[in-house]
Amino acid sequence: MEAKTKDLWVLIETREDGSPAKVGLELLNPGRILADKQGGRLVAVVIGQNVQKSVEEAAKYGADQVLVVEGSEYQQYTTDAYQLAMVYLVEKYAPTTVMIGATNIGRDLAPRVTAKVGTGLTADCTSVDIDEESGNIAWTRPAFGGNLMATILCPDHRPQFGTVRPGVFKKPEAGESHADIIKEEFHVANDQIRTRIIDVIREAAGEIVDLEGAEIIVSGGRGVGGPEGFETVIKPLADVLGGVVGASRAAVDSGWIAHSHQVGQTGKTVAPKLYIACGISGAIQHLAGMSGSKVIVAINKDPDANIFRVADYGIVGDLFKVLPALTEEIRKKKGE
Amino acid sequence: MNILVCVKQVPDTTEIKIDPVKHTLVRAGVPSILNPFDGFALEAAARLKDKDPGTKIVVVTMGPPQATAVLKEALSIAADKAYLVSGRTFGGSDTLATSYILSQAVRKMEETEGKFDAIFCGKQAIDGDTAQVGPELAEHLGLPQVTYGLTCEKNADGSGLEVVQEGDGYNQVIGIQFPCLVTFTKPSFDPRFPTIKRKLAANRANIPVLGDDAFPDIDTSRIGLKGSPTHVKTTFTPEQKTGGVIIQEESEEESAKKLVALLGEKKVV
């Protein structure tokens, strides 16, 4: 299809309670820069139920326009309802660029929309810019397990779509809202939604393991020695930092901790502000999942461990002594 | 049940090295393997077959003739029949063009194999890491989908599947009716190994090839490099971090103190 406008869209993923997922707000940051360069508006797209908070936040973080599709059928994400709504909006307004967070939901939805519209999609980008030569968006993404970066263009199809990893961009500065709010009445009948959520399985005591949204992750590997180690040294440090517990494949495969905590190629790809790798040797599969972290700390007995190659700070030592000391130090610092 | 599993031959990305001088990918000598996520999809199909031995598992791959190796591997693990989609005009396809060609292949295979109740794919291939071909294939075929599946079972009346899906921070059980497409991520168990008997049979298997002329109705403007909306402009190797600070004080307590001080300076904590 042809673009009718020079607008750039950011999909604000909403949670069940209507609040925005962080990545959507993060994308308003590069979205603003690219929309200005493209000479179009920055449009936030909000689909969900009771989404007032998401609409307000999108406006506060700089959207020129917020397109809202609201209905009870959107309270929980389903591929079909969201795809139909997105395709409806895209075909009606024909923006030039659409950015979506590369969450499980974003990566479920985006290819379904682009295949329907018949346009190009670049997944899991870690940087977005304008290609000076052609004026297209230059989508840059890792491939081959993070060993290679590729810059991808979508020259002849519109809109050009990309999913962008959570945590790569910071939320923009909040400001005065100046957004036009446009409500779109678009509803999806029950029988058009071909999947049904039968059950939601949360971890013990309703704990949610949100590795991709975490600002701080404390991960344990083989060196943690067993499930007790995660309880006695990893979790206390994560707790005092307000972070989330991660794990290497070795720890997960040993059955010490659930796969939902796994960081790496067969687990989650994360980019927190601070990643603390404890007793993790640093296999390339693990590095592929965390090397985008802003600051990496490695704690390992083996001074030759591969993890030290990517670490900003390394402590060579026994993690069962280092971690409690670290937890105590941080507790003291926070108490100050 | 009639299940199609889509597989891909990929370079073992854990064996890939970066040329330290030219900063390019060294692919020579890197073994080609069955994409691990496709192995999980095949295992999910095999588990359904364990419970319902009348199930037929067909595997398909699109790739060069040497990709037959992963089809043989799939046959030696659990598949009953394999197809290779391979044609000169298919080369250079991005995910949208690839999924379109695969959708044509599905229609073609169904003429011989009967309608597929379910199509299983890995959530993504470890070379491209896009996670797009599965959902795009589902769209071309008009099928409902579940992505990020961990395990699945047939539902009570046998009309569909109940899939445990890995969500963003929690898991969900999703009900979906046949025909459908499910992509799989890593479950908490290891996939089964090939058996010697199946390996021998796989080596003798007749693997039909669906080539350039296999799909008379294909829209040639939607395949290959020309039919691909996305183009790779450049590739480069990411910057490697160098020269991190190693902290090794007299005691672990001292090291911890120093680290907190350094992180404090950086305003990380």
C-alpha cells in the first residue's frame, strides 16, 4: 500500500488493567526523533480496555496524536482481535512507519499484521535511524546469536514495520500533553477470536518474572550449585536492588530454577541497566541474551571465565562470600 | 492427526567465530544443524503421536539440496514423511516471501498427504532470529496461531489443542481449534534422540522435492529477492567490549565494597 501520511506510529502495548507496558513509552523516544526527520507526526496507538492511563502517558511522553481502540474484547491480548484492529487502523490511516515493542506479544502480532497488509517487517531491532541515502528507516538488528548486526531497509512497501527490543531506549522526558485523542470504534465479534485463554499460570505467590522489562537482573549459573543457592544468595541481592532473578541455561537445565528465568539464546534476550552474572561461565548463547546490558558485572571463581570478556566490572572470587557482602553493602548504601 | 512440522537447517551459531582482523563472520567449518526450536516443535508432535499412534508427522524444509540432511534427521527422530522445497527462484527470499512459498507448499503437500490439522514451527531460527515465518505462514493460510508454545495436548473432544504458552512474565494455557499453527520455544525437557533403526530407514527415505515448477499458480512477484519487501543494506560485527575492570581485593568483603563504590560513581545503584 501507499502511505497517505508521513506519520510514524508507536504501538503502546497495554496490560490487562489498561496501563502501558514500558517498552511502548520507550519507543516514543526514538519515535519522536524519527517522526521529526520524516516530517510527520508521532502517533501512539493504544488498543485495550480501560486504557485511560495508557492514553495519558502516551500524550505525556510526547505523542502528537493518540489513536484509541477500546473494548472488552481487547482486555486480554489475542492475536486475532489485535490483528484485526491494527490492520483496520493501518489501512485507514496508512502511516509511513510503525514501531512495536519486541515483546512476546509484539512479536506475535507484528508478522500477522504485516503479512496481511503485505509489507516488510524487521524484528527485534536494537537501533533505528533514517538511511540518509534513501530516506527509509534503517532498522538494525542482531542475527546469528548476536555475532552479526544487519541493517535492513524496506524501500518500496509502506508502512515499514519494525519491532524494537525493550530496554534499548529510555523513556523520553515527560512534558505537557498536546496530543489529539482520536477514538476509533472498531469491534471484533467473539467468533472472530479463534483462541481462548483457558488458564493463566503465574509463579508461586503470583510472582511475575518480567526479565525483559527489568532494569536490574541478578543471574545465577552453574556456580550457584543448586536451587538453595538461588534462594540464599541470588534472590536476596536481586531483592535489595529491586531487580529480577535470571539464570543461565546450565542452571535451568539442572532443574534449579524455572525456564521463565532463563537468559540467553533459548531464553530471554535482556538489556537491563545492570546485569550481574554470578557463577556464569559466559557461553556464547548466554552472551547473546545479555550482552546488550548497559553495565555488566561478573562474579566468578575462574579468572579465565569467558564472562569477564564482556564485563565492565569483574570480581574474581567465591560468589557465596561476595554476594552476601554485596547485598549488605547495597543495603547500607540504600539506608543512607 | 495429521501434523506438519516446518524445519530449517541453520549454522550452529555457537560455533561461529569472528575474524579478529576483518571483523567478519567465519562460517567455514561451522557445522549445519537442525534449528533447535524446530527440534522442540518436532518433539511436541512426537509427544502427540506417543498418545495417538495413528498420528502422521510430515516435515518440510525450504533450502538448498544439502538441507535434506535436517529432513533425514527429523525422519530419524520422529517424522514419517519429508519434503524439500528447493528452487532457484526461491533464493533471496525474506521472511514474507519465504512464508508465501511455504504456504504454496502446504497446499501442494495437502494434495498428497491430506489436510494438516496442525502446523508446528520453531518460534524462530537461530541464524535469522526473526520469529516471523511461523505467524506469516499462518496468515497466508488463514489459520489461527499460538506462538511461544512450551507443550501441547489434544483437547477433551479432540477438536483442537491446549497449548501452554510462555507469556511476558507468566504462562497461559490457550485453547485453539484445528486447523491451526503453533510455534514452539524451549520446554523444560530435552527432545528425544534418533534411534538406529529410524536412522537407517531415514537414509533410504524417498524425499520428494518441490521445485520452481511445483506451484503453477504461484505469484512470482511475491517470491525471491524481487518479491521481498525487506532488503539487507549492510552487515557488520558488533563492537566487542574490552578492558573491563577486574576487582580483586584482599577479601570478598573488600571487593564487594569497591564494586558498590564503582557502581555508585556510575550511578547504576
